[in-house]
Amino acid sequence: MKYTSSTPIKWRKYQSELQRTDRFRRTIKNLPLLILIAIAAVIVLLALIWTGLWLSDRWNQAGQKPPSPPEQELAAQPPEISRDDLPELLDEISRESAQLSDVLVCQNNGGQYTIRTTIDPKLQNYIQRLLNRSRTLQSAAVVLDSRDGRVIAMADHDSNGNRSNLNLKADFPAASLFKIVAAAAALEKSGFTPDTALYFRGRRHTLYKSQLKQKKDRWTTETTLRKAFALSNNSVFGKLGIYVLGQQVLTEYAEKFAFNRPIPFDLPLAVSPIAVPADEFGLAEIASGFNKRTLISPLHATLLAATAANEGRMPSPWLVETIQDSDDQVLYHADATVWSRPITGKAAADLTYLMKFAARSGTSRSVFRKLRRKKRFKAFELGAKTGTINDRLDRFKYDWIAAFASAPGGNKGIAVGVLGVHGKLLGTRSTEMARAIIDYYFRI
């Protein structure tokens, strides 16, 4: 008899039921965790979808041009302060140069402004002391960068203590400084050269009608334009005015060199007046500078020297570099410019040569010799023109120099204008003051 047992089958069934029950219990137990995982997965999925959409939008924008700003935003904003506003803003300085410094603070229309200037404080103070010790009745001095026209120093002195910026006043006879203008006209308009032969009678520093005749006799002396310029020969330049240049050309070149014209500047600068007559002796007086009607300011005189040093270019003088408000916002910024070019080409080079020859062999040769003896000035280009004349009543002597000094290579150069007004006793001559200024500037 064969026996079969049902026990193994029941056992397997029982074990299977136990496993299902156990899995169910574990699932119920882990249900909260599973729910959290599902929620997190949904959040991650949504984040990925949103990021993809955002990047797609950015890529689309990158391929497009940005929207144009409003038309008024494209236009350059005008400066808050223009150069025309400067004279009013700097009114106090225009009346007294002693207030000049490299940084100024002023109040205007309820606002406070910080003004940064082109002034070199060390040079400014040195020149002020020099003028104060000069024993002159009045004196004034200007130093410009001959290349761009920035005012490096501007000082004056009045023995009576009057507060007035003499450098801005065109109250002083130009004297032989006008020979710079007449020489430029002869070089450019009439084709003269520094070695053109010229003739004169009598002494160099006088001007009589008898000296202005064209005839040659045993009292006639031959010279050249460069020698006549260097030694300030009045009769030679008088005859140039009568027989070579004439009223029209003298007027033309006077205006080219800024006479009878307002010179743009940050402070109110007086116009230098000239009236060129038609009569012969009047023409001789104007061309030689031997008159008391042609007037000039010390700043204008300095520009004449700058023009000779700068290949005939007359820079626009400027003093204010920047202006900022109380929030340090820049309201004004200067731009250096060439204002005019009264003489060009070979004539401009010849004018520079005349000034250099005058400093070496002319009326200022002794003071410039002192500079050349110093090692630092051996290779410098030095040029100058002097001028001296009394006032109408012979009470005062006006003593001028317009000079330039350029370092080798043309990397650094200045123009200097100095005026001394002397009484019965002569104070320090303008030439000596100019030499001291040039020497000091290239030492600091």
C-alpha cells in the first residue's frame, strides 16, 4: 500500500501567505517615506522643467538686439557748467591773482564747487615772492605750457597794495614786443628770411623821420632782419612798416596775433587794442612798437612767445581743469585746443629762429647766458623778445620780456611773460625775473 503526504504542500502555501503578509506590512510601514519621495520627485521634475524654459528664453533673447533706449538717453548729456560760465564762477580770482591755487572751493547759487586748476603751487608761490621783492611799482608774470596753453602760474604785485589781476588788463604799451608781429608779417607776407639785408641810419633805439628815408649814404649801416630783431632796431622796423608792410598787412597780422580780438579764457581777459594809421610815421611807430597806443596784457604777451615756440600755433589759454559738485560729480572738464595759427610753414620756423637768436645775441643775451652755463640748459631751446618804453608823461618805465624755454625732445616747454613797471629807481628787470622763473621751473 502506497502512502502520499499533503504536509509539504500545505507548508509551502503557508510560507507564501506569510511572505505576502510581511511585504504588505512593510509597505504600510514605509508609506509616508514613499509619499515624501514621490513629492520630492515631482518638485525636482517641475524645477527642471522651469529651468529649461528659463534658459530657452534667455538663449532666444541673446540672439536678439537689445531694445533701443529712449531717444533722449542716446543723446550726450550737456555739461552742467560751460566755459562761458567760468568768468562769473571765478569772479574773485579775476580781481586778485593771490587767491590762485591748484584747488579752489567756491560757493555759487547755493551750491559748493571744487575747482581743480592747472596752477603749480610751488611755482606760483615762488613767482609771487619774486615779484614782491622786485622793488617795482607794479609787476606781473604768466607761465604757460607752450604746447597746450595751460596756465602754470599767474601772479602780480602792486606796491600800493591795490588788489587787481594785472595779467588780465590790456593797459600796458606793447613796446618792442610788437616787433614779433611785424617780423612775422615780413617773413610770411613779404618773403623775408632772417638774413635779408636791411639798412638804417643813426642809433638803433631812436625813431626820427630823418632815419626813415630810403637813400643810402656814408651814414647808412647794413644789417639783417635777425640782427635788427635781436637788437630791437626801431628805424629798421619803422621802414618795414612804411615801405614793405603798410597799413593793411600790419592790421591783418595784428589781428592774426590776437590784437583787437577777444581771446577765449576762463577769466575775463581784456582785448589788446591797436589802431594802425595810414600816415608814414604812424606806420613806422606801429611796426617798431615805438608808440604808447598799442596796448597788451601780460597774458597776451605770453601767448606771443608760445606761438613762436609752437611752430606758429597760438594755444587757447586755460586755467580750470575740472569742476565737481559736493557729490563729486564732474560738471566741467577742460579740453586743450589750438586757438589759431597766425603764421605757418617756413615763416613760423624762421620766427622761432629770430627769437632764439635774440636770446643768444640780442638785448637779453646776458641773462640767458647765465642759464646756458648750467648743465641742465645746455641742450635747451631758449628764445626771447624784450621791450622797453616810458609812459606818456615819462613817469614810469614799462619793461617787458616774452620768452620760451623748451627741453630737448620737445617733451616739456614753457612760455613766460614778465612785465615790470619802474619809477625813478629801477627795480629788478623783467629779463632777470624771467631767467629766475625758467631756472626754478626746471628744477622743481
